[in-house]
Amino acid sequence: MADLVMDLSQDAGPLPAKPERSGGTRVLIYSHDTFGLGHLRRSRALANAIVEDRPDTSVVIISGSPIIGNFEFGSGVDYIRIPGVTKLPDGDYRSLNLNVNLDEAVGLRQALILQAAKAFKPDVFIVDKEPTGFRGEVVPALEYLKAAGCRLVLGIRDVMDEPALLVPEWERKGAKEALIRYYDEIWVYGLKDVYQPLKALNLPADVDKRITYTGYLRRDVPPTPSLTRYPKITKQPFILVTTGGGGDGDHLIDWVISAYEADAGLEQPALILFGPFIDRDKRGSFVERIAKQPKLDVMSFDNKIEWLMKKADAIVAMGGYNTFCEALSFDKRTLIVPRTKPRLEQYIRAVEAERLGLVRMLSDYEEPPTPERMADALRSLSAQPRPSEVTIPGLLDGLDRVKERLKALTDPEASSAPAYRQAAE
């Protein structure tokens, strides 16, 4: 067989020369999506906004999400699906589909990421959340692209985790060192007045100057309506209950159902959206309970949830980054029921957002999750102020700031433009 391959190679003659790079700006986005939908949806929002603003730009998203193909992307955006990994209940990880150990899966992902960087030749590489990627898988690509002159950006959400956990985690991963060594800019998709996610790291002054607080990423409904058939309950004012991907949202769903079971006086109906990653057994149990409640209905998943968000009268959610951005963008009265394990990210965001008057929070962090507490909170939603009643400069300017920074990084005439910083001094 080896001889045959050699003969075929000799008969084929010299390989054609590599084609010259064509087209406009190229942006490569690494989506840190080992769990849930949050990272993928944020990366998609960035990519679609970039190509809408600059139609000659090409954006490639590298993702391990098993459902990335369910989403709609703008013209100029494509994706590379790398083998997925999934988080186990004990916090560890394993390969999602391949029958290989985790080290092999990470090695394969790392090789594919590096190959994509070499073949695509991006002008800008945006890394989501983790400076070194999942288990360091992005480092070889960072090394290669930095040497090639590509501009490197770390994009992080407004809240990462409580400082007591974030600092040792980043030390263990070598994330702080990678941040200092590789990245030209750090984009925080939030406002400094709300939260400073990297403050506890005590970054050197020259690195701190690379930080841009962009504001939150505004969302809009997709250009084409959802093909999903909505239940009759959505033809009247309703509360949308969403847990994002659904993999860790069963507590919220159970709490909402229990409120309707315990309080027949709850008048406003609620639509519960499970999410694609909900546990199958728990889903079956929830469906049985929901079927007994005339004021409740359920949907499995909607890849264009923005249409449902716009339609809803109010939102009940766990308070992940994307849902929070959507609640602000569609100006919805929102009750946040944050997850507190394994991270306090959602809880910190909810506390700060409630402090500013943007949302209300209901947590079991200090008080028990009784049906009565949830029923009272649901009943109070209709009298709650809308986010637009609070004036916070730059709150939803995130995508505009990203476009500005991208132009500064890729346009020679704008290369000296200062980063947008929210009253840092």
C-alpha cells in the first residue's frame, strides 16, 4: 500500500502553489463551550455584528458545541466543529462522543485549532473566556499567530467568579501569565461600574491599560422568524421561564412549577423553555407536572429564543450572561434566580444588577426555596420597573465598542486610536 501511494504521488507531478490570501479582514473566534450554550451564543452575536458592520469580513468560529449547526449565522460567518467535551456532575470532564480519553480528545482539539489558525490566517484572533483555552489547547495557536503578527484579543463576560476562587484557578492554569504574554487587548463585555472581573488578579499596569469595558452586548430578533410553533399560552401576556441550555436549570424549573402547584391564585400564565441539555428523566417528570397546571405550558428548545423574549411580558431566568443581555435589550421585567454552584458568577451578576435597579433577584443562597416565595415573586413581576427606567450610560453599547476596537486593530490609519475605557481614571 505504501508503494502504491508513492507511485500515485510521483504520477501526480508537483503540488500546486498555495493560493494567495484574498478578501477583507479575517477574524477567528475560539468559543469556550465545554458546557451549555452561553459561550457559543456570545460568539455568534459578535460574529454576526462584525460581518453586518463590515460585509467584506470573514469570521470563523471554532466550537465544540454539538448543536452549533442549529443556529443561524450571517453571510460571511462559518464555523469549524471540533470534538466536544462535556462536564460531569463531579466537575470533571470527558469526551462527548469519541471513545477516547480526555487527553486524546484535547490533543485532537488542539491540533485542529492550530491547523485552522495556520490555514485561515486571521488578522484578529478572539479567544472567549479562558486565556489558554480548555486545558491549554489554545496556546500553540497563540504562539503561532503572535509570531505571524495576528492581533490577539481575550473577550470575557462581565463576571467570571468570586475572587477567592478565580485567583487560584487562574494561577493553576497559567492564565494570568498567558494574559500578560500574548494578548494585545482584553475586552470585558460589561461596565466597570457594574463589576470588574479581573480586579483581584492585580495585573501589571501595562496589562490593565489593555482592558476595554465595552458595555453589554445588545441583542435583536433574528432577521427571519422562528419556525417553532408556539403554544396558545403565548397569545396572551405570559412569563417566559428559561434556563439557557438547561443542563443545570432543573432547580429553577422545579421551583416555578411548585409555585403554581401551591398557589391557585397565580393568574399570569408561564411558558417553561427546557433547553437542549436538560436531563431526560427530569424532563419527563416536569412534563407530567406541567400538564396538570392550566396556567403552565412547555417547549423543548427554540434556536431563535429572541422572538420569544420579545413576545413575553416578563422573564424568569437563572441570570447567565446572554439571558441578562437579552432581558436588557428587549426591556423586560426580569426575575433572576441565580445558580450558586459550582460558581457564584450568576449570583454576583444578579446582586449587582438588582443594586442598579435593572432586575429583581430571588435566591435560595440564604433562605429556603419555598413555593410561597416564588409565587410572591412571580406575582410582583407585573409591578416591577423595566430596565429602561434606569439610566446607565453605555449599558448596551458592547457591539458598537467591539466594532470600534476591531477597526483600530485592523485599520493602519486607526492603529493609534485609544481603547474605549469606561471612566477608568
